[in-house]
Amino acid sequence: MDIKRYMQQVGRAARAASRELARADSGRKNRALLAMAEAVERDRALLTAANGKDLDAARSAGLEAALLDRLTLSDAGITAMAEGLRQVAALPDPVGEMSDFSYRPSGIQLGKMRVPLGVIGIIYEARPNVTADAAALCLKAGNAAILRGGSEAFHSNQAIAACVHEGLRVAGLPDTAVQVIETTDRAAVGELITLSEYVDVLVPRGGKGLIARISADARVPVIKHLDGNCHVFIDERANLEQALAIAINAKTQRYGTCNTMETLLVHQAVAAEILPRLATAYGEKGVALRGCERTRALLGAQVAAATEEDWFTEYLAPILAIKVLDDLDQAIDHINHYGSHHTDAIVTEDYSRARRFLREVDSSSVMVNASTRFADGFEYGLGAEIGISTDKIHARGPVGLVGLTSQKWVVLGDGQVRG
Amino acid sequence: MDIKRYMQQVGRAARAASRELARADSGRKNRALLAMAEAVERDRALLTAANGKDLDAARSAGLEAALLDRLTLSDAGITAMAEGLRQVAALPDPVGEMSDFSYRPSGIQLGKMRVPLGVIGIIYEARPNVTADAAALCLKAGNAAILRGGSEAFHSNQAIAACVHEGLRVAGLPDTAVQVIETTDRAAVGELITLSEYVDVLVPRGGKGLIARISADARVPVIKHLDGNCHVFIDERANLEQALAIAINAKTQRYGTCNTMETLLVHQAVAAEILPRLATAYGEKGVALRGCERTRALLGAQVAAATEEDWFTEYLAPILAIKVLDDLDQAIDHINHYGSHHTDAIVTEDYSRARRFLREVDSSSVMVNASTRFADGFEYGLGAEIGISTDKIHARGPVGLVGLTSQKWVVLGDGQVRG
């Protein structure tokens, strides 16, 4: 197989399909999504068999348990996949939304129309559910999708692709609207990320390593999600009961998510009062603490000494770094310097400090008196998310359907010419 | 001079300055802009002398007339520069705008805040006026700027930088808010476009070659402006008087601008009636025509045969390609295939065709019954533009202050935690 030629064909076909998708109305796109959901449920046995093949190979290859877990398409997972397709069908269609029309002095009427981005390339690890998920979001936003999942999920992905294609055909849309790469050759990724003629944007989904590698080599814009090194700052004027609840929830509600708190910052004026109570609570949950000097002076030997490296670290584990600070300025500086511009929260009853925190913390989500765990597409009402962007241009934070579109300018005239 | 180390310093200083700018209020930014305008007018003689040095060197080096013209900072040019700074001061400040706040079922109140991008790198050719222009737009949008102008304008740019820095100091803002690279070493560009730690976005301004080169090597997102291969399609149901006026204006009002029409598409049903009248008008203006077979059959030997290459070409000159088409579908296909996704117009009185053209033509500006020449920041009411983007993500078309900002998510809570 000539990978370069194959990927060129895939790209060209995706571009052609994107033109058809751009003019497909919402009803047609929704019919496709609902038919995909039906096919997924009907083909439950086929999907399970294909996934079994992948799992057997992965076990033989000695894949570790966490990866096997992600690779597994359980019966409940298949149901959730079908449900996800139906949920995307139920979301409002962002394409074609017209806004901000007004007359200019020249007499032209100027406004904006929301349009698909065109062709989206998604590169992800061996998680078969992403195949249906990403296909659905791209399709609903009017984009053609080129999907490249981890090679360990090859058979599962091809089986899901068959369901997706059936749905497209039922609605009279081209198969090429969603193309799942039909090779496990890694060279295909290298080609995909440089297909600037045919691919408008890449969305890598997976670990930081994968995303950093793709971003470094891509010749196409990338919507990327690197670390989630999130902070909660408990201010001097915090409601301490709220602060306790938020600091515990932000760390312990789930450990492996990107919006989990990784460093807790505490104003020195309340540290002696709140830190012992927090330490007890974290201790009960089995969270290991690493603290600055002042934290350790208050909490003693149960807290390991935090190193410079700790402040930069996204643990994704029951580990928490704690730092006691003099004031809000230090908190803002710490977050902007060590953080990853993902999600950061302040707990305070002070109006001016809340305002400063919201304005000056340079993160995609900034919060007052709420847990960082709220930063996701579902909680934000986007319905579903293709990822969370840690970039600053285009879309910041959770990226839903709107993030997979752009706006073009529309001019309605009556024969105006420029003088 | 160690260029790598120098550019690292520049980047680090810009990042630090961007934090100060992000919290600078509108009044402070405007005071800086007005003080810059005053300094520019007061230092008229200094600026002229510095520019004279550049012009002497350029003449000795045998620079061609068009480049000398761009390099020249005339007295009127200096006045316009000061005026431009005042105009940017008068524009509304986009930073801090809060919108779309609503309550989510969890009880959090979610909305968006418009924020600066951070640090913007501008790379441009030897046009000294861009130095003041770009500095003003970046500053007003709350961004730190790193400016790298063409080396032929080195002395002019340094003189303008002194005025810019004076303005910043008057307003109590750091000099490093706007840094004009103090070396003509080309290696500085290579460093700037890979400073992903410190630079959030690059805006190259200049010819297609420069922009393509920068985009190919950049490791930082680029807002880029490649070709403007713009079309007007005269539909069967066009008001022919409007069509004449628009087709003549779009081509001849200015030849060198990116929103000038380069290919005229004509519906076969009206070609015989309108093409001879257009040919006469273009002939009077000295526009050379290149046509398809059908065009040449109607207009004869005065029209050269267009090649496949012509349909792709942005002439930026008194040359026009003309193609006669069967219908709207062919027009849309032609524009999407050969065009550059910049600005395209249809002339028609047909409601459904107008709607299809607006939706299906994949360009940053789509127009009905208006000249493509309207596609610019001033005509669109942006006040000023840093460029016109031919990209699809972030900003499409004319990029003004809003295009130099992003939106972050804001969550206002009352102690909510995730269940």
C-alpha cells in the first residue's frame, strides 16, 4: 500500500464530501445519526466480536490493564455509544446561524453566518468509543471527518465505521463524509498531519505525549489539549465551609480527569485554620500531600516536601501539592507561571479579589466559589465535547459543536459599488 | 549577538508585559496611544531623518521603485500614522466584555469573558507605517507585541519604536509591551516563529511568498493571508445594470488589492447580452481579458485564451479572466475549486440562488449584489485591521481588534461542587 497516495485520496474524498455536508440540512444529518445508533445496537454481536479480536491481540501483546480497559467495548459501552449518537442528533445545529446583521454607511448590510470548518482530522488512542463520538460531532457540525484511532483498536474501529457508513447511506450522505483510516501503518499519521490542502484542522485526543508530538510535526492547525494542572486558591476572605467542600471535591471527586485540582493554594491568614481540617479529609480519602515549607510547618511530617517540579505537575492521581501564599498577587502569579491555563478557581467572598482573579488568571476557565470539576462540555451545556482546548486561538476550554465551526462574513447589497 | 538568547529574552519580556497589559484598563491604553501620536508628530524631523538613512541605503542597494515607495515615510505618511494611533484609541476596547451568562442545572452561572491572546508576533516587509499600526492594534487589544519589520526599514522602525515607547512610559506601561527587534539578522525571524513558549500567535504581513514561508516553518499558530482570488458571478436573473456596475467596480476600482475580482463568471443565458458591454468598458480602462472558449466565441480576438493556470491566478493587475458557465452549480464548484476562499459575489435577483450561493461558497466573505471591494476592515466597521485571514479557524476575513482577542469561560458559583 502506497500510504502517501492513499492518504491523498482520503483527503481529496473528504474535501469533496465536505461540500455535500456543508449544504446538508439538519434533518438529513440527524437521520444519519439516528440510523447509525440503530446500526450500532443491531450489530452489537458483530461489534463485540471485532472488539474481542482486538482484545485477544492486545492481551497476547501484553498490553497493560488500563489500556485494555480503554480498548474494551462492553455491552454497556455499546449502549452508551448508541445513546451518544442520539444525543448529538438532539443537539441544535450550529450551521447556518446568521447573526449581527446591520447596515454600514455604504448601504451594504453586513452580518455573519456560522459554517463548518470543512475537513477535520481526529487522531486518538485505542478507544473505540471515540470513533462514533468524533464522527457524530464532526457530522453534526457539517464537517467531513478523517479518523485515525490507535492501531490496537483496528478491528473495533472498522466495525464501528461500518455502522457509521450505513447511517450515512440511509440519509443519502456520502460514505466519505466519515473515513476511518484502513491501515495501521504509522506513516498514515505523518501524512494526515501534513495534508494542509485537504485538512482544515486536527484534533488529537489522548495523552500529552501524543498531542505534543502531533503538534510539533503538524502542518495543519491543531486544536490541542495538553495538561490540566488546575488550582484552587482559598482566599483570606473565603467562606471556609465552601472552601473545604470545593477543595475536597476538586481533588477527590475523580483523580484521572483533566479538570481535577493538582495544586491547592491557601492564603496564609486562613492556612492554620483550614489546612488541618483539609489534611484530615484528604487523609481519609488516601490523598498523599506534598507541601511548601509553611504547609509542612502547619501539618508536620505527614506532608512530603514539594519540589519545584511538583508545582508544574498534573498528577492525575491521589496526590496533591499545597502552597501557602501571602496574598492574591502571589496566587495569580503562581497559577499563571506554573499552571497549564486550563481551569482555576478562587474561593472568596471578596468582590474585588474575585474580579481580579477572573480577569488576571490566564486560563480557559476561571471560577469563583465552584469546583474546577465543572469544566467540561456536559456541565457547560455544550451537549458533547470533542475535547478541551488549552490553546488560545479559535476555541478555549471545552470544544463542542460550535468549536467545530467558524463564521464567515455575509454582505447583502442592492448593487452597491465602492467609491 | 547571540540571536537565540536575545529572542528568548524578548519573548520572556513580552510574556511578562502581557500580564500587565491584560490588566491595564482602557483609559491607560488610550493614554499610551495618544501620547504615541503626539511623539510621532513632535519627532517628525527625527523620523524623516531616520527614514532618509534607510532610503539612501536602499537606493544604493538598487531597490526597485515600488519597494522604495513602500519604504518612504512622507510628511503626509507621518501625519497618517499619528492619525491612525488616535483612531485606534477611539475604538471600543474589546477586552473584558462579558457575555452569554446563564445558570446551568448545577447552579453555577456560566458565561464568557473576552481576553487578550497574550503575545503577538508580527512579521512584515519594509513598510515603516506598519510598525505604529500593528503596535497600536496589539496594545489596544491588551496584547504584548514583538515586531519584526523588513531590514531595509531598520532605522525608520527604531525611530518609530522610540515614539511608541515614550507613549507607553507616559501611561505607566512597560516598554516591553511593544518590542521592535533590534537586529536585522534574519535568524531572528527563525527564532521568533518557533518561540511557542512565549508567543501565542503570529501575524505575517506581506507578500504570499513571505507568508507561505513563515507558515511552513512556524511552531506557533499563524493568522495568515494568502491569495485573494476573488470572483463575481453574474447569474441569469441578475439586474444587468447592477451586474455591469459591480463587475467594473470589483475589477477596476483598484487593481492591487486582495479583494479585487480576478475572474468573472457569467451565466450562459446572459453572456451574449452583457459580455460585449463589459468588454467595451474594460477596454476603456485598459483591462486585458482572458477567456474560456465561449467567452472568445462572443468577444472574438480581443480576448486571449485562458489557461487552467489563469483560473487559479491572483493577477493584482489590469488583467481579468472570464468564464461562461451553464448554471449556479458550476459557478459554486468553480469558485470553491479555483478560488482562494477570500471574497466572492453573486449578482442575482433570484432568492433561492442567492441563498445557495451564500451558504455553499466557502469563502471568508460571500456577497449578493455588492462589489467584492467592500471586503475590508474599514468598510466592515472594524475600525482598523491587522490583516485579512484566509484561514478558517479563529478569525476569517478582515481581522480587527476582536480577532486579536479570545474568550475564556467564567463560572460564578456559590460553593457548588460536582456530584
